[in-house]
Amino acid sequence: MGSNSASTRGGRKRKMRLTMIRNRKAMEKKLKQLKRLIPGGNEVENAETLFQKTANYIFLLEWQVSALRTISSLSGVLGRNSEDSSVDHSKDLK
């Protein structure tokens, strides 16, 4: 009975080790994918720096979206004003 218990513990340890290896490989794969998405990500050596770089990049993208929305809304307003100014007012001068 003692040896059976020892073999069960050994089996559990082996299973845990395999699970840890699988998890590590999955995490490494995801980090590799993230490195490809982030500009300059391939030069980053550790995960913590990569996560910080990712957060900064997301912030930059959010800022760019906000700026583009502002420009878009302004161009709509300016577009209407420029249409109004394109009307020929020369007849009003006569």
C-alpha cells in the first residue's frame, strides 16, 4: 500500500509538471504574439517591460482615435461653412 501511494504522488507530480510546462509554453506563445503587435516589441527582453510598452501603446492609440474624431467632427463643421462660403454673393453687390 505504501508503494502504491508513492506512485500516485509521483504521478500527480509528473502531471503537475506537464501542466506547468504546457502553461509556460502557452504563455510564451502569447508573449511572442504580443511582441509582434507592439512597435519595438521584438527588442523587449522581459514580460514586465513588454506589458508596460503595451499599455503605453494602447494609450497612444486611444489618443490618436480621440484626435481623429475631433478632426473629423471639425471637418464636418468646416465643410458646412465652406459650402456656405462657396455661394456666389457677387449678385448681392449689384
